[in-house]
Amino acid sequence: MSFWETIASINDAVNTFVWSKTGVWLLIATGIIMTCLTKVFQVTHIGHWMKRTIGSLFDKHVISHSKEHASISQFQALCTALAATVGVGNIAGVSAAIITGGPGAVFWMWFAAFFGMMTNYSENILGIYFRRKNHDGEWSGGAMYYLQDGLGNYKGMKIVGRVLAVIFAICAALAAFGIGNMGQVNKIVLNFTSAFENKRLSSVVLYTSGESKVTLYMLVVGIGLMVLVGIVILGGLQRIASVAEKIVPFMVICFILGSVTIIIVNFRQIIPAFGAIFSRAFNSKAAWGGATGVAFKTIITQGCKRGVFSNEAGLGSSVMVHSNSNVKEPVKQGLWGIFEVFADTIIVCSMTALVILTSGVVNLETGALETTSDATLVADAFDTIFKVGNFSYGRYFVALAILCFAFTTILGWSHYGSKAVEYLSGSHAPTATKIYKIIFVFVILGGAVMTSSIAWDISDTFNGLMMIPNLIGVLAMSPLVMKLTSNYVDRKIKGKKDVKPLLSYDPAIQAENEKALAENPDQD
């Protein structure tokens, strides 16, 4: 067995344990527990969190750029977080779930997202509550800090909290190279060079690996991406946030409009599509794709796993950018966490699923598929409507959507990785994070010419390994989440005037934020 085969074998064993036997179930359990402890906040206070998120987009305190040094607005924080979460998983990920687990997997994506709302909410609350300023005066927060200062503050848990924080940070920094870089770049290059063919550049084959080949066209596209990404991320968080707030709303709206067009044209298939989703979600055996049957466990696992890949609730990743918000109230940013999962999975992923199931590329009766490729299934669905005569241009739309989705994912994950390195490097953080960003940019070229999935598979495992310590931290700090939520509800929803706000674990930051809210109570 070769070195890489040995690595792949070890990774497969760890990946199976993390995702199939531990991670997904721990994730669902955490979401259910946090939902119960917060009294089903995402439902009982749906009007409030919708009003304070999507309903506040014309509020200058929410959308205007922050005057604070090295911080970003609440809306920019959301867009940057969505930039990392709304990615290839919303297109290829949903397709893969349907191909592998059938339409019933979509139901379990919704299931995971419903409870994931409160996991993401809890992460964001803890991220804001335990954040602190770094050497540049920029807010730094994330699972590593509430593991270290939250869990680590419990009696006898100081070393445990610190160790889990370091494990999380190491896995986050490494996972960023895979899921947040090479994997995304590889999908961009393959889809872009396929949709927008250039025979002259594609005819120049640089090398082959098995049935895969790397062409000059792929290298050129990779270099272009490397330059564009480098210009953005080397400009720092505020440049990333500025780009994200312009691209993310545009790309999401365009994708939804394109999806809605297909769904409306195929409106007669909407009810059968929902029927297939619900009926096949609970079958112990569901004949699908010509196979003998998809096991019930596979349907659940695929749906929940793809849901997590899409919205990242429970990974502890998006907390690192939400913590950079200029918000003072921890729960306020938690509300944006609820909306983030809602927008990513309940809206965007549902659009993708309905496009596939209503367009005819899947036979809802027999399960026959026009293609077994997760990368082309959505493109085939768009081609059924977006065409003039015999010329179909839906694939071009999907290729551009993947380009935008994956490009912004790269930007978001570059920030996550650099924040993890900042935590690990301590006093050497300024130099270490700059080196990390430069390496991150050059790794993009590797993703463009990558023919093996080993990098993606390993990063998938690191994702799971960063999820486990994060969820341990969320569960350990659940009493604090309950306390912060109750405090916020008493003050902001029930209108109690004599309740002191809980804004930070640090007395100095608590006093500073209290003063800011007293001077300008409308900002939160």
C-alpha cells in the first residue's frame, strides 16, 4: 500500500467515526438541547428575530459601516458569514444528498437546520460574550475563546478547556485549506472550464492522473482566482466584508430568482416533489436511483451531514466573523445566527432541491436520474428551462453561481483560518497571520490543478474534528446561554427596566458596552 493510500485509509476510518458514528448525532443532540433550553426560541420569538434581522436592513445602525477601528457592521458580519456558508454545498451538496439519500434527505436537511438555528445562535452569543481585542484593536472571538475562558473557568477544567481550544484552532486552520480553499477552487475550475470552453487552452494538457487531466486553461483560471483572492484577503477583514456585502446579497437573489422561475414553470410538480420528500424521509427502505434501496440511516445521515456542510451550524466557524461585529448585545448577533441558517438551508438549499425535483431530471416515481454527478445535476435542471431553441444556457448560469458562491466561501474561510492561527501564535500573531494568508493565497493554485480528492477528504475530517470540541463547549456553556437569553428577553421583549444587561465576561468590556448603550440605546 502506497503512502497516499495509507493516508486515505486512516482518514476514511477517522472520518467515518467523526461523521457517521459521532459528529452528526452529537450535532443534532446539541441543537435539540439548545432548542429546549431556550424554549424553542426560533419559533416562539420568530417575529422578533425576523424583525431584528431581515426587518432591520434599512436601519443605519445595522447596515452602516462601523466607525470603530477594525470592526464591521452587523450586516457585513452576516454577509461575510454567509459568504463562507453559502457555497458549493448549496448546489453540489444538495445534489449529492438527493443522489445518495433520495428526496427524503431534503427533509433531514430541514430537520438539522431547524435545530441548527439554535446551535448557531448559541455559538454567536458565546462568541460575542467571550471576545476580546487583539494587537490591531480588532475583535477576536470564536470557539477557542469560550472553550478557554468559559469551559476552562469551571473548577478543574482549565487544562481541558485550553487543550480543546488548541485542538479546535489547529483543525480550523487546516480545514480552511481544504473546504475553504482547494475544494472550492477545484469546483470553480472544473465547472467554469466545462461551461465556458476554450479549446485552444484546453488542448494543452499539462499532465494526467488516471482519467483526469490538467490543462493550461485550468491553470490560467487558477492564476486568475489566486490574484483576485489575494487582492481581497491581503487587504484585511474590512475589505473582505466590503466585498461580501456586495456579492452575497446579489448572488443569493439571482440564484433564488432563477430557481423560482424553474419551479413556477414546473408548478404541477411542486406537490409531487414535496410528497416525495416527506414520504421517502421515513421509509426504512427507499428504492432510489436504480439501487436496491437506500437505508433509512443513510437518508438521515446524508440529509443532516449535507445540511451541516451547507450552513456550518455547529462547526464553530462563522462565530469567528460574527465576533467582529460592532454589536454590543451578544443575543443580537445570535439572532443573525438564526437568520444565517434560515437563509442558507431553509431558503437557498430548498430552492436547489425543488429545482432538481420539479424539473424532470429526476423521475419521482422510479428514482431514475439523468446523471449521477452532483456537479451537473443542477446544471441539467437549469438547462430544461433556460434555453433558446436547441441552445441551453442554464449550465452557464450555474457555473457563474458556483463561481460566486465558492469565491466568497474562500474569502470567509481565509478569515477563519487566520483567526485560528492568531490564537495559536500568541504574541507572534501579526507575523504568523500574514504568513498564513500568503500561504493561503498560493494554495489556491494547488486547488486549480488538483486531480485527487484526498485534500478535500482530509479537510472534511478536520471539519468534524473542529466540530466536536466546539459542541462540547456549547453544551458546557448552555447555562450561560440560557442566562443571556433570559436577560435579553426580560429587557428587550418584556420591557423590564430594572434588569442589568449581560454583555461581556470581561468587566472592562462590560462597563464600556454599558456606557455605549446608555449613550445610544437605539444602536442595539
